[in-house]
Amino acid sequence: MTLADFQETIKNKQLPDNISVYLKALWYDASGKWDSAHKLIDHLNDATACWVHAYLHRKEGDNSNARYWYNRAGKNIPSISLEEEWRQIVKMLL
């Protein structure tokens, strides 16, 4: 699946089968369901989950919480747009 394919599933409101919990969280986020995205990811502690979690809190506007999760992911808060970060994470996961 490509980024364009993934974005098309969001447009069509068709959650793809057999995708990782990380991609599901990003799918829900892009579908306007931040709470659903957060619930999928907030109990996971691996580096990828921490990155997605950080992104979600950055999007929420909770920068101190985002900083905590970026640190756990081994990353700095990015200076790119939220949209670009979302695309970077999705591309990495696809």
C-alpha cells in the first residue's frame, strides 16, 4: 500500500484490514477521531508507539506532554508541519 492508497481509505472511510495498530491510530487521527487514535496507542511503550503518541499530543497542542513522548521515542519535537510529520510516520510504517 502506498501513502496515496492509505489516504484514499481515509477519504472513503474504509479502515484497511491487516494494518498495524500504529497505522490504525494515524488513520483514526486523520479521520477526525483523535480520541480513538489516542486510545489505541496510549498504553504502548515501544519507540514507534511513543512517536505516534508524541505526534498526537503535539496535534492536540499539549507540547509538554508531546515533549515527554518525543523523548521516549528518542526524537526531538519536529519543526515541520503536523501534516508533514503525519506523512513521514505513515510512509515509515507502510
